[in-house]
Amino acid sequence: TQYPGIEFRTARAEKLPFTANSFDLIITHYFWLWQKDPETVLSEAKRVLKKGGHLVSLCEPDYPGRWDEPPELGGIRVLMAGALVKQGADPGLAGKLEDLMTKAGFKTESGRQESCWDWREYQKEFEAEWKFIRHLCGPGRELRSLKQKDANAVEKRTRKLLIPVFWAIGQK
């Protein structure tokens, strides 16, 4: 096997197949926005963590906090958040994570990372960003129009993008 001595398993986060107090560390990444019942998932995480163990959420994007410049590109945020909701996600869950972890009984520390791309950085990532947006939202005339406006903003050097990302660490 590629990773000798490591066992990989899949399971529903709401009902983990492990005994209580089994783990020192649980790491999640881009996970919580997809949980329909985060309270139950947090309860399960707490159950399987050893006393003093940590639940670490490395990256949870805050789609409602997305900021696109120039303003006519604000429709990207609306389309992406709507597509996430249709797929069963809560695009605003990142901002609730600290409170959810604290209510679940974790001693919680959290923060928000904001990195802003100017037109130069955005230009490098333009095709990858639009591949992701198309994948998430599907095809459509409104999307094609926004992509053209986006390309124009890059060309005019007025394009900026900020997507806040939350992190949280909870200790049992």
C-alpha cells in the first residue's frame, strides 16, 4: 500500500464507528459547510476525542463575505451561494463555527484570514477560478456575461477578489 501502517476508513460524520476517547486529533478542511446537522457531527467528534484532544478546522470559506470588485461582479457571489444552497450546503456556516464548537462544549479559538487578490494575482488564477465557478453553478447566460465582465475588469486592471476563510480549533 501507499501508506503502510495507516488504515483509511469512510463513515458518516454523524455516527462515527469508533469508540469514545479514541483520537488525539481530528482535522477538517472545507468540510463544515456541507454538514446538514453540524451539532450532531460536533457531538460525535467530541465523543471520539480523548480528553484534551483537538478538533481542527483548517479552512472554511465564507461565501456570503465574498467581495468582488468592480461592483458589477457581485452577481458571482450571489450565484455561487445559491448554487451551494441548492446542493445542500450552508455557504455561511464558516462564520458560525466558533459558536457551534463552543456550544458543543469545546474550548474554542478561531479566526478569519483575508487575502485579497489584485488583478495581477487574479489574472494568473482566472481560468481555474472560472472552471470552479462553472463546475459549481453550471452553464448559463448570466454566468457567461459575468465571465466576460470579469475578463474586462482584469484587462482594465480594476479586478480585486476577497474570499474570507475561517479557521477554528476546539479542545475537548
